[in-house]
Amino acid sequence: MLDRSARLQYLLLALVTALAFTHVYLGALNSYRGLVDGENRAQVPFSDSYYGPFVANVTQAGTEAGLQNGDTVLAVNGYPYTGRVVLLDEVARSRPRQTLAITYRRGNAAPVDAVITLHAQRDSVAPLVAWVIRSAFFGIALLCLLVGIYVVLARPRNLNSWFILGILAYFDPLLISVSQVSGAFKLTAELWSDIAQTAMPLCLMAFGIYFPERSSIDVRYPWIKWAIAIPLLAFVPADIFYIYGHGYNFSATAWLDPWFYRIAIVENVFGILAVNYFFINIAPKYARSAGDARRRLRVLYFGSAIGLSPFFVLVVISVVRKSDFGQGISNWITVPVLAVLLLFPLSLAYVVVVQRAMDLRILVRQGTKYFFASSAVLVITMLLATWMSYSISLFFIHPDHRSTADIVRIFAIIALFFVFRFSISKRLRQKIDQRFFREAYSSEQLLSELSDEVRNFTEVAPLLDTITQRIGDTLHIDRIAVFLRSGNGFRLQLATGIPVSPMMSPAWGSLSLAATSATITELVRSRGPANVYRDDPSSWLVDAPDTERSALDDLSTELLVPLPGRSRLAGFMALGPKRSEEPYTRTDRQLLQSVASQAGLAIENAELVENLSNERAQRERVLREIEIAREVQERLFPQACPRLEGVDLAGFCRPAQAVGGDYYDFFLLSSTGADADKDARLALALGDISGKGISAALLMAGLRASLRSAAQLQPGDLAALMSHINRLVYESSTSNRYATFFYAEYDPQTHLLSYVNAGHNPPLVLRRAEVIALEATGTVIGLLPEVPYEAANLLLQPGDVFIAFTDGVSEAMNAAEEEWGEDRMLAAARTLLDKRECTATAEQLLNCILSGADLFTAGAPQHDDMTLLVCMVR
């Protein structure tokens, strides 16, 4: 019977489920028909643009009829083209090679009649690959949707449950397309698609804020979430209006069309902000938490990051290309991305199942394990049968699939199916039955075997599972609880067969016993199993406080079995009554003590091994991630010098740590004229990010990407370029992050070097006996939002040597903490140039300077990155 106070939530869930499954059904039906009967279904010849009944993404069939992107469609088969549903209905009634009459106008010209010969709607990949890809899309979307619905069913009044549904429902409209579906429910499916895609970033952000407790960031700055959520919610009416207008009445949304593409961009930006804010809120919780909570948050954080990162890269690509998800992407990329994506819903499901605050009473009992294990065999059998049936049907339907290789392949599939069905599956079922339903041995034999098994465990959790399961199966005990030492007390670690109810003691939520409690005192004194007699006035339990007695009552304890360690008590087991209601015999107590003696030592060993393993795994994970970051950063530096007549280049960066914050770059800025290669200009850049390590490296990567893209968009105007870069770095970094930065452009035709120095060490130009310092023309970037910069110019002469460096070079220190200095650096450079004035290369000069610095420091550890860029003008 449903909780009356939750009826509204259940009604809302029913509505959401109906909308979602309408979308799933239409998308799956359309996809299935395309796979099964794609050659007999007509392909839609063109799409409309954001701006109304204008042709966009015209297919080959439309091109053959004379259509071009930008044409205005007026009628389809004589029907006024009032909305896309007109085109979809007419195409749905047609077949390949049939014609579609359209009337269109190009610009302000007179209307033109055209006839489109429709092409078949067939997949561009092999049939089996198409089935696998479509099935993967459908399976992931449906799995995520069902998990979200199940969580809400379990806790309809818990906001976190609805957040999870909003997150997981997003994959339905993303992976299952209804863009080419016609019929009465098309509008319903498209409305659900818009609602789900709007809800996902909002729900993900809210989940990051409130799970498992409210984020401290939100407590201090609650307005941030509203600054992100309000714009997304404000555009929902426009989205719905647009969906209706483009589907059924173009004229109704004519006023909105010029703005909608900009609206879509703004929505995407705020959606990305919401997703990032999820990680921003989860990270501090993970850093501050400990124990089981830290484990759950770690799974959530890394599972979400790893699962969503490659997926959102494909989403961004589809947004930029204005195409469906995965369209135009190789299947070798899409399939692994979707496989990794499964980590995200599995991470959410994990933290929900183990999160007590959600009150999801999900206990995986022996019968459930057996069900899933046996079902796995059935699923594999069905998959093999489907593969065999599909291959046979393909062989008989398509004559071109009847080669010798196809015949051999089909017989191999048939043989594999029958071998698995009648041999392998039987053996698997026998193994499963033996694992879950062993034959009944004698108590003494089973418990003796268990005492030998526990010595081999290196993890506490499986050790406790094995002990409680074997004892419960052997002695027919339903209720077993295990307490292990935790600090100065003993905390409940495992409880089987004990129902949780409101009538239980408040101590149950975090049940623990002090080392001085009556229970622990008795176990230490007796050094063996202790009976719990509640009605015996002489029992040790009489002296126990009411809370301790109540806790033992909640556990239905009849026998306490100590788990002795090497020098102290490691824990104890609280055993409930036998199903037969018989008392524990002397033999039971002896055998239980034998098992407990081995188990106590095994628990201490397992805890030690587990702690050491966790520490080692953590160190290895950190080192592996840092090594990956180092490799990625190395690829961001120029891998080859651009070839430019009269210019010799060299650059090098040596991070003080595994990754650093220094940045250098050189690349060509090509002209758009006829002599683009001849008129190319050389861009030179060098920067020093404040701080070190991963954070500085990330800012360095963003600076590189911003510079390379902006330099192509704003050629020549270096002051404006630097102001733009400053704003980008300021918006993407924290208030304590900034960078000194030097950027120059050299024109080999005029020999003019134009540059902007944003607070960086002045680069030096060596000209015979003269040294020219390129002083700062503005302050550092990223510290203030708006900063004016000035560009300066210097005419270079043949023989000039340009040297740009970070302070890690000039301030390199020896063991006595004496700095190398710019004078020594210049002296090292002059030494080479004077010896080999005409033949020295930029690479030789760079190596000479670095060798001089290394010789001076004599192996002393350096605390700053060393970066050097050399440009020689011939």
C-alpha cells in the first residue's frame, strides 16, 4: 500500500516515466526499423536550420534535385511547408526511388518546383556493427533510466533520489534520437527530450551540492547555484516554443528564430558550468571525509570524472558540428567512450546503495547472488542464439553473403552456440550450484575446513563474509554480528539476518561498545565463548547498563565468541538463536572457538595488509597520474621548429617538478593572400605561471590554447591580443593565479619584431657588443580583469640573437644558494658566439646556456622551472 503522503511524488514519477518511455519507444522503434528495413525506408532529404523553413544539411538526394543550404521550402507534395512534421509525414509514406515534389525559393527569386528522388535509409556501417552500436546506445540509455526510476520508487520523498533520476534520464534523449520520427506522439517525445537535457546539469549540480550533506561552498555562496540555474530555467519556455514552432508552425516562432542559436549557445555554456560546479562541490567533501564516506565519495568523484569526461568531449563535438551525438565519429572511438560512460551510472548506483541517508534497504542475499549468477549464463546463451539467428537469416536473405568464408563463419557460430549450450553452460551451472548450495557436511568437518581457510585471507570484508556465511549455513544461524576493534572500543562491522526497524535501539545506528564495557570485560576474562542469559541473576549481564543490554537484545544475541589477536582482543561475534531453537552445545563452542582463534589472527593480518595495500595503491595512483600529466604537458610544447628562411629557432623547458608552470611556444601565422607561405610571420611566446605542479600546468595548457586560437583571430594587434588573453586567464583561474608573459611576432620580410611584455623578465637581443633588453609594456596577465597593454617594435638585423628566458634560468642556484644571474648567462652565450660567430646554431646556443647553468649549480636541487627560447636572425 502506497504511503499517502508520497502519492503526489508517485504521480509525478508516473508522468515522468510515461514521457520517458514514449521517447524510448519511438526512438527504439525508428532505430529498429532502420536496421531491419533500412533499404526499404526513405531517407529525409534535408533538415531545417535554426532560422525557420530554410534548408540545412541537405543530403545527396536533395542536392541532385537542385536544393542548396539556405533555400526556403514552401511546399512538400502540394502541402504548405508549415512545419517539419509535413516533410516527415510525406517521407514516411514514401519508399526509396519514389519522388517527392517540393516548391522552394532561393533568396528573393521566384518559387521553383523540383522533384527529389528519395534514397534509402541505410546505415553506413556493417550490419552487425550497426546492431552492436544501436544496441549499446539503447542499452545504456535504458539502463540509466531504469536505475533512476528505481531509486525514486525506493525513496520518493528524498530530493537526492529525484536528482539521480534527473541525471540518468539525460542519456535517453541524448543516445536515442527521435528527430526523424513522425506521428501523434512526436511532440511529446521532443518535449521530454528538452526537459531531460535541461534537468541533467541542474540535477547533477544539486546532487554535488547536497549529497551526502550540503557543500560548505554552497553554505558560504548560495547565490552561485541560482546564478547558474535561473538562466537555464528561464530559457525552457523558449525551447518548448521553438520545438512546437519548428515542428508544426514555422510562422509562430519567426520572431524567435534569429535569437535561438545564441540561446542554445548560452544554454550549453551554463550547462557546462553546472557540470563543473558538481565537481567543485564534490572535491572538498572528498578531501575532508574519512573512512567509508571517503570511499563512497571517491567512487562518485572518480567514477563521474572518468565516465563523463570522454563522453562530454563527444557532446561538445556534436554541439559544434550541430549534429546528433556520435554522428561522424569513428565507431572505434564511440564504443569505448560508451563503455567508459557506464562508470557514471554505476558510480551513482553504488553510492546510493551504500548511502545510509538514502535509507535504501538493499541486501544482496545468497538467493539474489545465485539469481544473477545463473541469469548471466542464460543471457550469454540468448546472445549467442541471437547472433546465430541473425547470421543465418542474413545468409538466406542476402545472396551476396554466401561466400565460402560466410559459410565457414556461420558453421563456426552454430558450433559455438551448441558447445556452450550443451557443455559449457552445464558446467557453469554446476559450479554455481556448488558455490551457493553445497552439500550438507557435518558441523565439525565444515568448521574445521573454515579454520584453515581464514588463514589465507588478506582483506577484512571477504574474511568476515566467509566466516559469517559458513557459520550460519553450518549451525543454521540467521543472525550474526561481528564487532572489530576501533580505537578504544569495538564497532559493529557486519550484521547478517538482522532487520532494521523503528522499534530498535537508538544505539543501532552507530553500535559500538567501549573497551571497559561489561561485554568486553567478560570476554577478556573468560577467553572463550560467553553465553548471554538475560534471566539469570548470577549472569555477568546483570551488571551491564541498559543501553548495552538493549543493543544485545536488538541483535538477538545468545552467544558471544571472542576473536583473539596476538596481544589483545581483535573483536568478537554475536550469534543469534539457531533455527531449531536448540542451545549451543559444548562441541559448538569448542569448534567456534577454534575458528575464532584463527580468524582473530587473520583479521589482524588482513587489516595490516589492507592498510599497506591502500597506501601503496594511493602512491602508485598519484605517481601514475603525475606521469601522465608530464607526458601530456611535454606534447603541448612545440614538437618541431617551424621552417622560416633566415630564422633559426630552439626552445626547451625543464620543470622543477614532474610538471611545471613555464610555457614557451613558437608557430607560424600565415597570411590569407596568394603568397601565404611567403608572407608567414613567426609568433614567439614565453610565460611563467605563478605556482608549480598540476594547477600551474593546467593554467599553462589553457594559456597555450587561448593564445594559439586568439593569435589567428587578431593578427597584428598585439595590445588587443594581450588584453584578450588577460581576460581569458582571469576568468579561468583563481584570484591568486597569474602569469608573466612575453609575446612577439616577427616579420622576416621587414625584419620587424613587434612584442608585448606582460611583466616578464626582459628578453635580450644580442647585437655584436650591444645588449638590448625588451622591457615590460604592461603588467602580468590574469591578476586583474581589465589591463591596458602597449606594443613595442624593434628592427632586427642579421646576426642578432634573441634570448627569452624564465627566472628559473637566471636565478639558478648552487649549493651555497648563490644565483647564476643574467651576467653569467650572457657570458656563456658570448663565449659560444665569439668562437663560432657564423656557424653557431640556436640549438647549440641553447645547450651552451643550459650547460653553463648546470655547471654552476653542480647538481644542486632547483626549485623553479627552467625555460629558454633562442631565435637567431641570419
